[in-house]
Amino acid sequence: MSFGVIDALWRYPVKSMLGEVIQQSAVDERGLLGDRGHALLDRATGFIASAKHPNKWSRLLQCRAAYVSEPRQGEALPPVLITLPDGRAVQSTDTQVDALLSEFLQRQVSLIREAPATPVREADRTPFDDEGAPPLIRQETMASAAPAGTFFDYAPVHLLTTAALRQLQVDHANGGDGASDARRFRPNLIVKPSVGDRGYVENTWLGRDCVIGGAARLRLIDPSPRCVIVSSAHGDDLPREPQLLRTLARHNSVASVTAAPGHMFQAVLGVYARVIEAGSLRVGDPLAFA
């Protein structure tokens, strides 16, 4: 029996840049085809550039990335068109791409397609309930629940429900209309649950397998603890929402299932998944528990 349908699909061709809405995608152990297919390497540190360190990389969330044509299984990824907020655009295959991005980001970077053997990013882990505290920047290994050579923060698929977004808007009563905009949370699948499901319903799905459209099979492995990205400005129409993490911490803390079983993750929204059986995803596909 279906417990929901895919309401929207998102793909992010370049890690930490704005992504693109798509209607369908192949999916396998590396996630949606082309998702996080590229990233920027900070030449000074050797770390992967991530908007989780906003003092360095908040400008990434002003850049838009989209494939110039649809990726095809078994073929090299097509070029990515990167558009800067001032309207300048460059393709990933352009010889000037690194120079242009380095100029905009004010750091020397290289656009790469294969992750280092042990990819590392920096993240701002300043306690969100400690106003005025100096930034607490940590170096963290990426992709612990994803295949080698990928740029995922943790796992290859991130799922979020429309019910959770509605509940967040209610809980964040003093926030702006964009507080629960899905773009803040960078999901791959936005799922519309069955009638009657309310609140942060995906928390109750953790530890289960779901089949999508009768083919692809995902295992929902952990809640998704949020970071400073959700409070950051995205593009030119989604402003900062500085109290959003505190709202999530007050209303949605969830125990880990896989990464640290039983440990409570604060400020959670959505769930992570592994792909157990490859297949395809389309907007409108039903989801059923296996």
C-alpha cells in the first residue's frame, strides 16, 4: 500500500550550489544520476568547499548549476552551466571556469569530478543556543554512508516530506514565508504523504525500506541533522532566517538509527537513505514500504 507519492525531485550538479528541479532520474548506489557530480576543491587546504562553513563559502549558495542536457546512464556527465548572481555564466568544460569561480569566491578553487580518497570539508558547529560564541569550525570526513569518490555529506539520497515543511512553518511562527522553503534543506525527494499524515512524519519511517514506482528500493537509514546552511540566504529571493535552527531544535530532535544508534540528533528535518536496488524515479511515483 502506498504511503505517499513523489511531489518533486531535485538534483545538485555542483556541491553547495543551487540545484535544479527535474521530472525524473535514474538512481543507484551513487544517488540520483548526476547529483553532486562536481565540487570545488579549495587549493589552499585540499578540502572540499562547503557552505557549511559560511564565512568561507556562503557565496556558493548564490551560484546556480544545471546540466546543459540530461545525463544518461553509462555515459560521461554532460557539461554543467554555472550562473553567477551577476549574470555571468560558464560551463564546467570551459578552460576559464576555475579562474572565474576563484575570482567570484575570492579563494583559489578547482572544479573537480572525482572526490579525493578521503574527502574532508569544514563545517561551522557553533552551538545554535550559544549567542555570541566564536565560530567552532571542525574538519569532517564526508560520505561515510556513500560510495567512495562521491561528494555527499553523508548518504546519497535525502528525502523530505511536504508534511514536515508545513509543520516547520507552523512551529517557526515568527519566521518569514520562506522559512520552510524546500531549497533551504537541499532534498532530493520531496514526498507528499498519504492523507492524514501530519507533522514530521518521515521520522517514523526510519529503519524501513521503501519501494518507489515498483523498482527502486531505498533504505531510510538516519535523520538529517541540520546546520547553518538552512539559515543562510539562498540566491536573491530567499533571505537569511537566523532563528530557524533553534526552532528545529525545540521541535524536532530524533534518535540516530545507523550512524550513532540511539544518539539524539538535534535540529532535524528529513531523512537520509541508501539505495538498495537501482531503478528510476519520477514525479508522481508512489512509495510503498517493502
